Amino acid sequence: MSSNSKIHWWQPEVGDKEIDYLKKVIKINYTNEGFYVEKLENKIKKKFGPKFAVSTTSGTSALFLALKAFGIQKGDEVIVPNITFVATANAVKLTGAKVVLVDVDRNNLSIDMKSLKKSVTKKTKAIIPVHISGRSGNLISVLKFAKQKNIKIIEDAAEAMFSKYKNKYLGTYGDCGCFSFSPNKIINSGQGGMIITNNYKVFNNLKKLKDQGRLNRGSGGDDRHDFIGYNFKYTNLQAATALAQLERLNKRKKTLTENYKFYKKNLFQNENFYLIDQDIRNGNFPLWVDAYCKDRDKLVNLLKKNNIGTRNYWFPLNEHKPYKKDIKFFKNTKLLINKLFWLPSTFNMKKSDLNKISKIVNEFNKNNYE
């Protein structure tokens, strides 16, 4: 890669192995949900340890189905952190329940406990902790509080597949864990999602909900539909792609972890620029490397001029029309808004790329904050 080549924020990686798997699916002439989907679900169960795994069309539908399987409906309230991708809140809206936004912790961007405790009511039926960039954050505190209040925990682990906290995978702490296979995740099948749980009743509900209300599929004609359901089936084509990607998992994890460690070691950090910490020692796996910069847009533009891609953080949910709420209710969010972004975090960066990025960021910090 030459010094003038584009350094991407992220690039999906697919190759010959995926083609080999896809040929096998085409050869059996069964592209819908079938053997390869079941094989992927079994591999996920074996890896993560839950009793049940259910594939679906996306991380968003995984969250929706998990909530629906627990009976979340109109009149209920679900807690969602204010800084997350809008899909987390949209999944709640699909159930008819009310989205209740809470502030985030400045240090790890997960649910702020003070804001959470103030926001829970008798109508609160679920809390959705979001593991941004694979970060466990305040999960243990949230779990303890939820248990006291008898509130369900649905983990949004879309960005945390294979990330751990103390030898246990994120997504396995709550009542359900939801993952994503979208193109910017460690396992990419174009789109897709997965729900894991140990609850047999919820598992049965999930199977019916995702397949038009039938638990046992027959001819597609005279099947019994005793339950209101939808069409959120995964496909053999997608599962084949995901299975191929699993074979490169360890290499990918190592590369992305080394990216984070390099930045952590080589970037000068202060109150005006710093990385959002990852608890690597306790098993957090950094899918992406996120940072705070007081003058984010200025730094991002400088990186762009040097052919280096980045991605800005999402606008907080309270800034979107469907979830509009005054920023005064989110004091930590107010301090972070328009200051968070992701540094290049892709699989194929070389040490020379990391050095180039670090040099530019450090010069920026020296010129602006010293």
C-alpha cells in the first residue's frame, strides 16, 4: 500500500472461501432457511454456550423479536441509552412499547446508572444495554439493578460478537443477546442477525414469531398458524457466507485487537483528545477504535485531506425527530455530542498505515492543545 493510498475506516472482507460455501448451497438447490442456517446456529451455541440460538434477518429484527418474545407491547416502557444507533430504539417502537431514553456514562458510553435509576417506572419491562464497539461498560451494575426490579435485560451486542467480560461472552449475561452480521461487523453475511437465550419458552416464541406463527414448517401450504408471526427468516446463502467468515475469526480478532493496542500505545492523549477505553484485560474485544476530540470535525477533515477515512458517531437519539427530547435531560451526552468518532479500524491496515494516522493525530494535538 503506497503512502497515497486510501486508508479506509472499514472494509468488508470476503473471498474464495465464501464462494466455495455458496457453491455448496447452490448445488443442493435450497437457498432458503435450511441446513446451513442450522449449522451456523449450532456453531454459535457451541461457541457461546446458550441452550438456544435463533437466526434472523438483521440485528434490528433480532432485538424486535427478542422483545416481542417476552411479551413487550403497547403500554410497556423499555430503557434505551441515548447514544446508540437508531435501530435499538426503532426495534422497541416496532413492538408498540414506549422508548425511554437515559443518559450515558462519559467514560464508557454505556448506560449511566444515575439516569437509569431515575427513569425506571412500574411500566418498565426491559432494559437494552448496548455494547458499543464491543465494550461491556456498566453491564454488571445494570444487571444487578434489573434483577432487583424484575426487569428483563436484552443485550444489544450487535458490535460485540465474541467480546467477553471475565471469561463470559457479552450477549450471554442477559435474558437474550442479539448480534448482527451486517457488513461492518466481524462476521459479515451482507445482513443477518442472531438471538441467543437459555429460556425455552422464549425460544419457542422466537421460532414462531420469525416464521409466520408456525413452530413446525411443513409444505408451506396446509401448515398450522396458531400464533401471529412475521417473515424474518435467515437464508442458507447468508449462513454459508457467515460460516466461511468464522474460519477467519481468530485472525480478525487478533488484527483488530492489535490495532487498538497500537493506537493506545502511540497516540498522545489528554482531556481534549483520548480514546474511549476498552477493558482488554477482562476480555473486551474492540471491534472498532473510538475516540473523543474536542475539535472532532477539524481533526476529521485533516485526516480526510490525508486520504484517511473515519466515521463520526451517530447523533444522539434525542436529536432525532421520532425521539426528540431536550438535551438538558442528558448532561453527559451534551458534553460528548459532535466530539466522538471512529479511527480506521479495518482488518487490512499495515503498521505503516497506523504510524501515518498516529503521526497526523499527534501533530494535530500538539498544534491545537499544547
